[in-house]
Amino acid sequence: MRIAWKSAVAGLAVILALVFGYGALSQEPPAPPPTTSMPAAEPAVPPAKPGKEKYHHANDFVIRGTVFNEKGLSLPGAQLRIRRSSEKKFRWESYTASLGDFAVRVPQGYEYEIVVHAKGFTNQTRMVDAKNGGDEERMVFRMEPGAGGKK
């Protein structure tokens, strides 16, 4: 019985040596990696496309605000959709946080339309002018119950 146990341990050692490399069983230190006299390679940076610059958010216009219900309580989870007034498709979407507040960054130089939607309330729409200086607009929405909505 003892002989079988010893042979099992020896077999396990051989398997571990094969899995983790033969160098683990030998007493010789591993050979150092070969050295080359080639200069270090510089990181590859793709060439910039002509006329296409990377967009930076440093000059963004920030639309901030709070959404309240008809009783003046904050309204979390209200949906905000924002688009340029000259476009049909909404480009930005956000939701109010637990205190009913929101903040959305948009590029300066345009006029924007904001639509606030909350279940049980009538949608509200406002325009924001981000063309004429300034970098922020504060807004407050007081939602009104919709037909057959909350009372």
C-alpha cells in the first residue's frame, strides 16, 4: 500500500513538472532572455485625419435643472430628451436623479429644444439658446398632471 502511495506522489510530481515546465524540477536558473542591439520601438500613433480634430468637452454648454411635480416635490426618473432646434432627431437623453436634478453637456453655438416626460404628467418643452456667450443655463420644470394622470 505504501509503495502505491509513493508512486502516485511521484506521478503527480511528473505531471506538475510537465504542466509548469521542466525548469521547476531542475536546479539550474533559467537562461536570461536574448539581448538585441535594436533601439526600443516607439508606440504606434495613428496619423490624424486632415480636417478632423478630436472633440474636447472644455467648451461645452451645460444645461442644468430640477424637475418638480405639481406639489413642488422633486420628481426622480423624469426623462429629458434634447435636440438641436433645426433637427428632428433627439441626440441627447437623460433622466433626473433621486432629487429631481439633471445636468446635460451639449456643444455651444446652437439652439436646443428640451422635452421633459414623466409618467402621469403632461410633457413640457423649452428652448435653450447656447449661441450667445455663457456656458450654462439653469432651468426649473414644474410638471402638471396629465389627463387621467395623478391627482
